Amino acid sequence: MGKGRLEAFSDGVIAIIITIMVLELKVPHGEDPAVLQPLLPVLLSYILSFVYVGIYWNNHHHMLHTVQQVKGSVLWANLHLLFWLSLFPVTTGWMGENDFAPAPTALYGAVLLMAAIAYYILQRVVIASQGEHSLLAKAVGRDLKGKVSPLLYAAAIPLAFWNPWLSNGLYIAVALIWLIPDRRIERVLGR
Amino acid sequence: MGKGRLEAFSDGVIAIIITIMVLELKVPHGEDPAVLQPLLPVLLSYILSFVYVGIYWNNHHHMLHTVQQVKGSVLWANLHLLFWLSLFPVTTGWMGENDFAPAPTALYGAVLLMAAIAYYILQRVVIASQGEHSLLAKAVGRDLKGKVSPLLYAAAIPLAFWNPWLSNGLYIAVALIWLIPDRRIERVLGR
Amino acid sequence: MGKGRLEAFSDGVIAIIITIMVLELKVPHGEDPAVLQPLLPVLLSYILSFVYVGIYWNNHHHMLHTVQQVKGSVLWANLHLLFWLSLFPVTTGWMGENDFAPAPTALYGAVLLMAAIAYYILQRVVIASQGEHSLLAKAVGRDLKGKVSPLLYAAAIPLAFWNPWLSNGLYIAVALIWLIPDRRIERVLGR
Amino acid sequence: MGKGRLEAFSDGVIAIIITIMVLELKVPHGEDPAVLQPLLPVLLSYILSFVYVGIYWNNHHHMLHTVQQVKGSVLWANLHLLFWLSLFPVTTGWMGENDFAPAPTALYGAVLLMAAIAYYILQRVVIASQGEHSLLAKAVGRDLKGKVSPLLYAAAIPLAFWNPWLSNGLYIAVALIWLIPDRRIERVLGR
């Protein structure tokens, strides 16, 4: 079973998620530039989520690059990841429209955490399907980034009720950690 | 006529359906966590439909794997299936927003039933187009799952007016039956 | 310049158009089955447009099958067709929500007419790009269907102000004429 | 790392952007043709943006045609371009709903400007990744169009507060300049 359709379907869903998020940037009423002001936090939360979805897409791209064959378990682990990514628009919108208030910031982190766990599961399932000479296992190595990120999200969730800006700082920090695409995979593949 | 575009178009439509359903999870007003509570049944109905659409996508993926050439009849049987799948967002939203009330639960089942029938028709059309040595016919065999599911949906529809939770239990049960991807096809293809 | 991306982009836009139309089927308020009644004309207009978009997708599929190379003129003629198709959701919604009233029915026909003209232009541009031994020209032949359809749409537009059901009857009639996929192309290609 | 998924993902996002813009053409209430009148500026702004997105898609198509391998930097420069394109629907809607008023017209130009800069950056990143014998560098040459367009947008932004029709005239003029697809690339590739 080739990986072509898995890639195409994932690309489709991720492309739609990234675009649907922009629908929360509702067209303001009135032609006065002042009507743009309440859109600012919505725009900021959109940028953060756009970067996160971009990171997931890039790393997903790299991960599937190491895959030859796709088993049923990979299809479902992939759908599980897409499920959590599909909740980004609503949590992004809730956080942006409430100006990064505590509860929306915590929920945003919870969905980030679940997506990170789903990505980790997908990675394990792919490695298991590749057997002991797994290219992906070699590429991922100790997977420091993959292990630290969920810890930071988990810390950010309760922090949000104390100071949501700290939590958002953590979300930005994790995004920056990942913005460098997974060079480990490029290295192992020798490209 | 190759099957590439048929797959790509179906992937596109299914990817959009799965993502449009999430639009029913409307961004709540207010930053109080309590505003999330009315979203819970909407989230549950979204999860059920996400799993169903995932099942259709996976099995569609497996089914087309056995196809070499696509005739006009297959294109139209496929569009017919996509039509019924395209009604999932509205019936999912209606059921979720009304807390799994009888009529919305029955309508949800009716659309599930029509999609199951459309899938069955597509399967027959593909088998007919493959002729007597049809790979798909061999893979599907007696097609127990394909025959039992519509019966269970048909039973769930009137049941909804008596006890909608029974109907929803049946929808979950059928989903669980199908969650195992169609190993029969993998077996026949010897992979 | 290969045709792969042209097909992929067109598939994407058409898949989104066909799915966005379903957003007009708004989730009704209340759990009473009676709330579904105002959705009926919206559903009927959705079915009509779904079939029309399906016809365009199928015939587009067949047309591009005869193409090897894509020139800039084909890209733009294709975007022109996609533009008119992109207006289907709004005209479908207007007609459905107003129960097939005269003006919405006429506008629906006007967009059908423009899409038919755009399809005809695309066909001419493809034929011109293929030169005198054009496969598509051979396949299309006298193109009776392509010439009669715009005439019927043009007749249906003024008729809508007299009796919109006659116009809708014509729209259905044209759809039925086209429902048979373009066997001419299959014939010429010898498949 | 092949360019296939980059193209597919970009096509998906651009296809969704072009289609989401049409959602601003809200289905009017009432069956009287007069209700269409307020839609006219929305339609005009939609046409302008449709042409712009079409131009970006066509030129993106041509640009990637010269690419063999995709590095991480190209992926991110591409996402940066898609980010600015994703803001087209909201600025188009704001301009259309306010009848081409000064502030919305200026913001529309600002997003056009940012998209042009993002396209220029992507072009530089691709050229840098191709090394000194870059096909794209040869094709682009002095890149007069790419350098003049941002200047015209930058001029149009302040002009909008004096006379928004002048700004819109400039936007149309730039679109016309680009409507001719990048024949330079076709020339260099010898097709």
C-alpha cells in the first residue's frame, strides 16, 4: 500500500485547517481603521497557530519521507494526529477572541499537548512498522525535541491560570525550537 | 482512464468534509470554562463522525487499490457516495447541537444508511467493471460487514424515537466493527 | 509544462466548491423534525448543483485526458471556468433559500450559462494548443451537447420570470443530457 | 526531498484561499433582484483578488518548474508566502463590504505588498538553493516586474487616503502587468 494517498489526504486536511483558521479573522464592520483593533489578538493567535501547523506539516513531510509502505495502523495513527490538529481553529479562535485569557490559553495548550502526543504515537507506529533497521528510528535518535515539547506544554497549562503570558511565551519557545526542520532526517538520508 | 484523479478528487472532498464538520464546533463567547459545556455533545458527535469519515476514507483507499481502470460508471457511483458523505456535517451538527435528541439521531442514522448503500453500490460497480476475475470480489468475499451495517443502521433509525442512546450505541458498535481496516483486501493482495 | 498541477489545482477548487455548497444547508435550530422543512428547497437546489459540478468535473477530467502539454493560455482559460464554477454556491443558496423564485432562478441560469461558455472557451483553447491533429477536436466532433446547452440556459433565464419551474425543468433536462459522460472521448481514445 | 508535496500543499492552500473568498459573497436575503446591489462591490473585489491569486498560482507553478530539490529554507519561504495570501479573503471582504473606502483599500494594498515581498524572498531562496547556475536566476533576469510591483503597491497605500480609486487603478494595472504568465521561464526552458 503506497504512501501517496496518505500524503495527499494529510496535505489536504492540513491545508484546510491552516486556511479555516483564517475564517476566525472575521471581516470587521465599518471602514474606520479602529475596527481593526479587536482583530489584533485574533491575528496574533492565528500567526502562532499558522506557524505550529506549518511545523507539523514540515515534520510530517520529513517523517513520511522515510516510509516506504503504509499499514493500517499508520493510517489510523495519522488520522488521530489530524483529529487533534483539526481542533486548532476553534482553540485558536477562542484564545484570540478573549485576548489570551487564562482558560482559553490553557485549552490551547491542552490541544497542543494532545497533538504532540499524537505525533509521538504516529512516530512510534511508523518505527514499529519499519522493523529494527528503521530509518526513522535512526533519524530521530534520542528525540530530545519530541520529549521536551510535551513537558513544556504540560507546564504551560496550569501556568495559564496564574499568568497566561508565561504560557504563551512557552508556546512561542517550543515553536522556535521546532522551527528548524528536522535536519536529523536529512542528515541520515545523506541529503 | 487512470484512477489518479478519482483518488485525488475523493481525497479532496473527504478532507474538506472532515474539516468542515469542525466548523460546527463554534468558538464560544466568553472566557469562562463553563461556556465550553454546551460544546461537549457537539464535540462527541464530531468525534463519532470523524471516525466514520476516517473509516470511509480508509476503506475507499483499500477498495481503489484493487482498481486499475476507471469507467464513467465508477466516477458516478463515487460521486454518489461523496454526496451522502457531504451531508455528514449538517446531520452531525444537528445531532450535536440538540444533545442527541430523537429526530436528529434518526436523521443521522438515515444518512449513515444512505452512505452505506452508496458504498455498497460503488463496490458492485467496481466489481462489475473488473469482470469475473475481480480482485475486489475475491477480497470482499461474503461481505458480512457490508451487509450487517445497513441492517443495524435501519434498526437504529426507528429506535431513536424510543431511546436515542440505543441508536447511538448501535452507531458506535458499527464504527467499532469497521475500525479494523479491510484486512481481507490486504490478504488477497498478499501484502 | 506538465498538466499534473493543473489537474490537481482544478480538482482542489472543484472539491471545495462542491463541499462549500453544503454549508448553505445550515444546521436547523430545534430538534423538531418540522424544522427540516425549510431546508427541503435548499437540499433540492444543492442536489442540482452537486450534479452540475460533478458533470463539470467528469468532463474536465475527460478533456484533460487528451492534453499532453499545458500552455499559459490553457491555465487562464481554466481559471476562467473555475471562476464561474465558484459562483455556484452563492447562486445555489439564493435559489434554494427563496424556494426557486423567479430572480434567483434566472441568476442561477445566468451563472450556468457563463460556466458553459467558459467551458466552451477552454475547449477551443485546448484544441488550438493541440494543433490540427487535435485529439480533442476529433473527440468533440460537432459538439452538439456543447452547443445546445447554452441555448437552453439562455432560454431558461427569461422564462424564469414567467414560470421558474419551466426554467428549473430545463436545468434538469440539460443535466440529464450531460449525465452520460463524454463517451466520444473514450471512443476516440479507443478505450 | 522532492517538490511534489510542496506543490500539492501549496495548490491545496491556494485552492482553498480562492474558494474561501467567495464565502464573502453572502447569500442575500429576499428574492428581489435589488438585494443583489450591495453585493456588486463585493463581487468586484472578489474578481480582483481571484485574478491576483490566479497570478500567484500561475507564477508559483512556473517558479517551481525550475526546481529539482526542495530544502527546508524553501519550505518556510513558501509557507511565508502562503501566510500573506491567506489574508487575502479578509482584506478583500473588508474592501468589498465598505465599497472601496480609503482604509480598507490601503490595507488591501498592504497585504498585496507583503505577498509581493514574500514572493520575492521565495524567489531569492530558490535561486540561492540552486547555486550559481540557477535556472530560475537566468529566467528571471533583471526581474523588472518583480521590482516595479512592490513600488506601485507602496505608492497605492498612502494614495488610498486621498483617492481610493487611484489605488484600485494601480492594483488593476499591476494585475494586468502580471496577467501575462512568466514567459521568461518558458523561454529559458526552451518550451
